[in-house]
Amino acid sequence: MSKSSRYEWRDQQAALQERMKGFLENPGTEQLEAVVAEMRAYASAAESGQIEIPQRWTSYN
């Protein structure tokens, strides 16, 4: 996986996590729709090859 691909994947993950965080802080229809739209965008990007999902990674949390 190239460095730019890793950054694109990381950015997609960050956007999805922010949407989820917003929904958890203020659950509502609008926030839920935003989360679902972000998840669909992530899945579409992965399916079309716009982003490359690493097969394995190391978490330092």
C-alpha cells in the first residue's frame, strides 16, 4: 500500500469516525442519515478502488 493510499484510507476512516461521534453525542434523524451517507461513500470508494483498505495494520492505542 502506497503512502498516499494509506493517507486516503486514514482520511476516510477519520471522516466516518467524526460522523459517528456526532451521532452519538446528538442522536437524531439528521445525524443518522449523515452517518449512513458517510458509510455508503466509504463502501463505494472501496468497491470502486478509489481507496485501498490495508489487509493488516498495527494499532498503537
